[in-house]
Amino acid sequence: MSTSLDARPDQVMSETYHQMVLNALCEGPMTCDEVADVLQASPFTIRPRISELHKAGHVADSGQRRALRSGKRGIVWKVVH
């Protein structure tokens, strides 16, 4: 029987961030940088979680683009209900 105690620490952390990202996006569509600001986390931590959530079908491209910290325009993500 597998429990969360058997999970690798980095896997547990990723799952925690997945839920935190989803909770943030429930407040409204955001870029990766905006989610990182809300969660007070690094965009380098948030971007892979959003990519994983996108591949799993939990978040989608809203079709909007907004400025990122880099000056480039980035995808505005939304929760898929």
C-alpha cells in the first residue's frame, strides 16, 4: 500500500504547488508571473507546474496575452471546469 509518506519530497511539493496554482487561477486568469506574484514564489517554480497542469487538462490558454517581467508577452492561463 502506497501512502503520501512514501512519495518523494519533490513529488509532494509539486502536488502542493499544483493545488496552489489551481486555487490562484480560480480567482481569475493569470500569466505565470502573476501566479508567482500571488503565491510569492519564483516563476521558475510556477512555470513547470502550469505546464504539467496544462498537459493534464486542468488549465488552458485563455487566448489572451499580457506582459511578463521579461518584457515579452505571455499566455494568460485559466482553469478548465
